Amino acid sequence: MFDTHTHCKHSHDSKEEPIQMIEHAISLGMDYIAFTDHFDGELTFLPEFDYIPQIDLQKHFEEIASLKEQYKGKIEIGVGLECGYMKEANELYLSKLNKFDTDIIINSIHTIEYEDCYMPSYFAKRTKAQAYGAYLKAVRESLDCPYHFDSVGHIGYVVRKSTYEDKALEYKDFADIIDDILTTIIAKGKALEINSQSKGTGLDFLPTKDILLRYKDLGGELLTFGSDAHFCGRIGEKYSLVSDWLKANGFKYLFKYLSHKPIAVKL
């Protein structure tokens, strides 16, 4: 059991001490946890979000590196970041990411067309097809970013705060661009993340099962599990549900990352 996507107090939206998260992970029987705190470089280009503090990268990496040593032999600890993609932030990420020893970088979309899709206003001015189509276009664009990343975070994130009566983001409605996204992920050797933070979506996890099955049909194998936990109680949430579904549908492995190398864990 492991978790490749968590946030501690180094992220602006968490108050949890990393040592408490590690101890909780050990109590659950985990053998690996990754701290992928928010590096919201895209928000530096959106003045309305200037109240959100940016991560202290030096502190983040020094503290997690120290905990890695402290807990050696008890649990593997990955250190990384979740980078919020926006093309304007490419140079910022390029200038910062290579200064630190990282295990895993998650590339995620949180903003679309210079708006935060966690806000109702994003959906108010768009039809569902427009809102979701723009989101998927941004995901596809993010795959060609110039900085290194290992996994593609929570495809379907746009659904979390969607205001439409029918929230589903289904493969059949966006087959062409989803196929483009999935084939590009596979061709670039990146991992597709299964994210268990699906509250408010009516789903078990993100992305949807039909997208995951299409990924398999296209030859995709690299999958990570991430709870997206911002506090102890959500670490590893739905791991068994995800693992059981994957096994039942012909997948053989989930992957964790150390020094950007995927390590297969048999289901």
C-alpha cells in the first residue's frame, strides 16, 4: 500500500505536519508515501490570487529530506511537487525544479483560460462541452511542457466543482482529444494518476473507468495511486477499491517513484 500524491503544511491549503502524516501512513501499513506539495507557479500570473502564498521550496525539500533519513528502514518517503501547469509558468518551473533532488513531479491542471475551474464563475459562462473541452485542451497542452514531470494528475479535476446537473466527463463525449492525451502520455513514458479525491463528482475516483479502460486498450501501463490527501485521515483513501478494480479489469501493477524512476508494485 502506498500513496504518491499528498500535501502537508508546506502547501497553502494544508495544516498537517509531515511527521504526523508519516506516522499515520506507517500505522496503515504503508511502505511508501510521497509529499507532492503545491508549487502554484501559474497563480503568479493571475493577480486575483496574489493572496495565496507560494511554497518555500528550500524548507520543503530540507524538511522532507531530513525525514527520509529519520524514517529509513521504516517507510520509503518520496519528495516532490505538484506543479500547476500554465504555459506562462514554464520558465519559472525550469529555473527552479532542477535545483532540488526530487523523486516525483506531478503535472496538473487547475486553471483554464486564466480562470480557476474550482470556482462557480468558470462554469457560469460556459456550456458543459465548452468547459470540459477547454479543460482537456489544457491537459493536452501541459503534456508538451519543457520541464520534467513523472505523472499527470487527476484527469477530470474540472468535474469536482462542476455546476452542471449531469457532471460526468465521459470518454464518448470527448473521444478524440482524450485519445490524443492518452497516446501522448504513453509515448512520453509518463504515468496516468488515479486520484481518489472524488468528493462531489459521484465517481469512485478520477479519471473515469471508461478512460482508464481506454488507456489500457491503447497499451498504457504506468499508473500511480494518489489520495490527494491534505490531512492524515485521507491518506491512502480508497486504495483497496482502486487496486481491486484494476485487478478485476486486467491491470497488473501500480507504480511508485524514487529519483524519477517508476517502481512496479504488483497488484
